[in-house]
Amino acid sequence: MTKTKDPVLDPGHLKTLLKGRVPGQLIIQMTDLCNARCPQCSMRVTEPFARSRLSLDDMKRMIDAAAKNGVEAVSFTGGETFLLQDDLLEMLRYASVAGIPFTRTGTNGFLFRDSDRPGFESRVGRLAEELAKTGLRNLWISMDSADPAVHESMRGLPGVVRGIEKALPIFHQNGIWPSANLGINRNTGGAPETPAGERFDPDAFYADCRRAFRKFYAFVIEMGFTMVNACYPMSVDDASGELSAVYGATSVSDVIRYSGAEHVQVFRALLDTIPEYRAKIRIFSPRTSVLALMRQYSGESTQCRPCRGGIDFFFVDAAAGNAYPCGYRGGESFGKYWDLDPKKTDARAVCRRCDWECFRDPSELLGNLLAFRENPVRAAGRLLRDKEYRAALADDIKYYGACGYFDGRKPPDYEAMKPWEKKNEKHFT
Ligand code: SF4
Ligand code: SF4
């Protein structure tokens, strides 16, 4: 079982923060191979492009360099990483032995199809056992909708929801508590409830989003998940010319495309829904970050802490095996990750151009500590003036502690999360 590091009080982290940096994160896209049909993603199986995969030797070199750089979190992403299951297991083991404390990966759940066929339980049991032997800390399973038929049709994976339900207790028995990974989209709560073409009514849109998030959280709890995260709606606007996605996890599909005014209401609804479920499921999404992003879309962009992408966080793509500031700044290759010296990257750089939660959420939370290091008077003044942000931050810090910092190798401690039942009553009465 992995040991939980306190992301703030760990002495190594404190030393990093005192140097004006945050604990590093490296996302390795092992492959862009995929077998799903998600409309929100250009890596879907129907897209005709030559697929790539990173070699084991290259990934080992990246991991060794990451360990040397003091990187704390390495994520293996795709495509669908479990199409290369042997490579994935080997890399998870390798990263753990190299001393990376937080290793993560995820799946679209294709392995959990055909759950009524004989041998399903033993097949999933063997997989869970193998994963449990690695240092894996978090496994996420993608979920797009509270309506199984909608989710399965979006993914092109019939029967997968029932299979995930059957697989979850098997994972729990083997010491792995997977998280549901919601990619926020217009089908989150089922079929879209606002007819297209109608005049935008922010309150009605907010109410729709609230219903959708409530339905989604209730659904994943009922499925047996004990942890959940939300990926904020991502679509790169090619016309803006500002961003060019390194990899294909973007799409112009209307299912994930929201206007600025809609984004405000999506974030507002998420901000208000999270407290209702915090006692029932470990919700990773920090309200501090959701609030900051809501404000950014309301035109208060400087209220958000700048992203650490390209400073402390990096992304390596499967096609060229190069490092980038993130998955969305494709014009800024750093070359090979092992040649990159993160100490020499420009720590003053400021980017707030997308809502990639992998980078924006930790940047927002840890950015507050960096702000205190840079200018304690200004940082304290801002917190004193901004009651809503201050309350969200204080609550997130307490909640993260109660959730054991989202250790996916431990069950939830509902007793520790119980105070959020009361907080919720207070919040809504
Ligand atoms: S979102 Fe994930 S599962 Fe869906 S097509 Fe893209 S890589 Fe595949
Ligand atoms: S905000 Fe972060 S993840 Fe988004 S484009 Fe900028 S560096 Fe990349």
C-alpha cells in the first residue's frame, strides 16, 4: 500500500514551495491508440491517422529524469492505456521503484464490457491484483453521463456501465478505489434539457446544469464509486490561433463546446453542487479552482492563479515523444523531456488560456502558497478582502485532509467526511 504524503506539510514539498516552485507533475501520453468513439475527442477510433506509442526505453528515460527532477506525480494517459496493458503495468512498477510517489492512469472501461460472460469476475480480479502490485495510486474510469445509454453511445462501448458496477467491488477487495472521471458535457445529466436555438437564459441554464451535476453525482455513488473528479469542458478554438492541441483530446463537437456565458453557469452550478455531495463521495474538484474559473469567464481573469504548465508541469506526447508545457501548447516543444532542465524554465510565465483541470486545479491551490512566499502582505490582503474565495480555500484544505488527499489505495473515511453533511445543510438553508 502506498504512503500518503501531505501535499503541504511534507518537508520535501515545503522546500520546493520555499524555492518558488510547486511539486512537479509529468503527464506521459503512452499512446494515441483508442478503441472508443467519443465525439469530444479526436483520438476516437474512427479518426483516420497513423497511431503512435512510446517505447518502453523512452518512457523509462523520462521517468528517470522526472525522479531526478523531484517530480511527484506521473500520469500515464492515452488514447486508451489499457490497450497496452503490459507496457502500462511495467511503467507503473518502474515509476514506483524510481521513487515517484503519485502514479496515475485511467481507462475508458472497455475491459468491463461483456460482464455477463463467464469468467468476468476472475478476469477483472487478475487485472486488479496486477495493478495492486504496482505503486499505482489513482485509477480513473471515464464517465460522461448519468444515463447509461447516453454514456455507452457516446463512448461506443455497449454494456460498459453494468460492467464497471460489477468491477468496482472487485477492485475494492484488491485495495484499489477507482475514481469516476466526468468529462463535463451537454449530456452529463442525460439527454440535453435545453432545446438548441432558444435565447440564452443564464438562470435556466444554471438550473439545468445543477440538475445534471446532482444526477451525475448521485448516479456514480449508486454505481459504487467512492471518488469522483470533473474535467472541465475543453474545446480548443482553432480560430483564435492561440492554442494548438498537442494531442487529440479536443474537438469542435457541440457536446463539449460552451460559450463564455455558458461556462460561467457551468462553473457556478458545479460550485454549488459540490457541497451537497462532499460527505457522500470524495470529490476531488476544489471549489477554490471552480470559483476562480467562474470568475475568469465572468471577465475577472486576474483572479485566477496562473497555470504551472511549462514551469513545474509538463506533457509528453505519443507521436513525437517531446515535452510541451501542456497538452494544448503544441507550438512550444521543449524537445526530449530528459534534456529539459525544469529549474531553467521561466517561473514568471503566466498562462490562463484553458481549463485543463490536471494543471489548473493544483496551480490554483498551490498558487496561494506561492503568493504568500512572493508577497505575504499582498497575498494576505487579497484573502482578507475576498471572503468567498477565502472560505472556499479554507474548506478545500480541510476537506482534502478529510479525504486523505484522495489516496486511491485507501477506502473513504466517511466519519472524517461527516462534517460536510452539516456544512451542506448550512450552505443550503
Ligand atoms: S476521450 Fe479517451 S476513450 Fe474517448 S476517444 Fe478520446 S482517448 Fe479514447
Ligand atoms: S492554462 Fe495551463 S494547461 Fe491551459 S494552455 Fe495554459 S499552460 Fe496549458
